[in-house]
Amino acid sequence: MTVIHCQSLTKTYPGVTALDRLDLTIAAGEAFGLLGENGAGKSTLVKLVLGFLKPTAGRVTVFGQSPVAARPRLGYLPELPHYDLAFSAHAYLSFLGSLSGLSGARLRRQVDAGLDLVGMRAQALGRLATFSKGMLQRVGIAQALLADPDLVILDEPTAGLDPRGQYEIRQVILDLRAAGKTILLCSHILAEVEEVCHTVGILRRGRLVQQGAVADLLRRSDKVELDVGDALPAAQAALAHLDGQVQVQAGCLLVPRTLQPTVLQTLLAAGIPIQSLTPARDTLEQVYLRATSPTEDGRRKTEEKSSRPSSVLGPPS
């Protein structure tokens, strides 16, 4: 089932194109990471999905409906949430739930379930004024889950948190993913996206420049990593005749697949033990930097120009 579908989605402001003919599909149960520099169009896309903005051109549907019609099925944690710090966590969530139309036993059940999921049940009666930023983020996620939404949109949920706070929020997101929620995560922390998301899309200047499953984007089919442990210096010496085609990365030999048989034979002949051989992987940071590099921008512009139909002029009359 498709949850978010964008077709030629375009949003312009005076003198600025925030989104440029964006095509995007996010399926039910998918944790999708939306990446991009400041000003790439991430916040604009989120606001369009929430129905806070209307497209200039193209369309966006959520659960096959308009974003406004789909809102009861959405939960949202903004990048900079604001809290009334005089409330306790339980009272604050109860108040917000009542504004969403919840009441009675269902309201109490949903508040308790949200606090349980984010690990804040023991602090339910504590005043928000005494909470750390990480605890407030947990309350914010619980707020986004009050109506048991099918789609949860999280905008920079770990921004400004210390490493432990980031880890704890990641675990909450992984719990949401395990529960089958569809997640749209906007984050500048690439290692976080790599850990919690099934798929990612990279925005640059309003265009989706790369999209795919995280596992596929990180897999490098052209190289393998050989771990030879403490014998690394001896292995480098034995392979010196390959003119630098074998590199060292993170304490392992990085070998082109075409050279793999030669390298293995050379190392075995030299009596160098091989501890492991695995396909080489990129980090999401490497994928991101390539996709958003000025060189890649130039290549895309050249491809777009060459794909346009050229005008055919007849001989002058």
C-alpha cells in the first residue's frame, strides 16, 4: 500500500523553487530518511505532506487522499517543538489529546501507551520544566503518537541531544518501525538515518537526486575488503607490484574484484593468513557527499540538456 505519493510536485516562492517536479513514493511500513542540505526542500515537502502548504504544480496524496483529509492518520514531531513547561508530562499529553478529539478511557489509554513506548511512564507526573531536552523529545514523540497514527513524521528528532539522548531516541524510532508504523524521518545525522531507515531520498535544490534502499546504496560491487590482521605491513609489501591498485582502508586491504584472485594467490604464496573477506561498503555519508557534489550537479545538468528534444530547422527559403 502506498502511503505518500508525490507526482511532479512543485512548490515555488517569489524567485525561489523550493521543490522542482518531485516524484516520490513511500510504502506502508517503510522507514524513509529524507536527506538534504539546509534549503534543499525538506521542510517544504513535510509541510506539503501535512497539508500546511498547497502545491504550485503537481500533486501529493497521503493514503490516497488529500493531505488535509489524511491528517487524522498522521503524527508529527516538528524540528522545534514548543512545550508549556508548567504541565506534567501526563497532563500535557492529556490536554493535547483532548484537542485532537480523544476523551475518557481512550484518551487515558493512548496517553499511557505513548508514555510506555517512549520510556517515560515513570516520569509521567514530573513537570516538563524539570525535564532534559532528551526527555522533552520523548514527550514530543509521545504527542505525535496520541491518535495511534499510521504515518509518523519526525523532523530532526535528535537535534541538540547528547550521544546518550540520540541513542535513546533512535531506539524509540526503531520500536516504532518494529510496530509497523510508516516513518518519514528528516535528519542531518547520517549515521542515524543509516541505522533506522529502510530507504532514503537525497534532496538537492528541490530535486530528488538519489533514492533507494539503504542496503543497496551502501553496497559496493566493485571492491572487497581483506582483513589480514597484524600481517598488514607484510601484505602491503607482497602486493607492492600491483602499483597502488590495492589500498588500505580502516586497517583492511581494499581490493578491486578483478584483482581478487591475484591478490589471494599472492598472499597465500607469501604465507600471509586471511582472516576475512567481505564485500566493501560505503557509508551513507560517502553516498550523500557524492550525490550532492558540484561535479554531480554538472553531470545531471548535462544529462538533462542532452535529453531535451532538439529543434530541427529546415533549409532557409
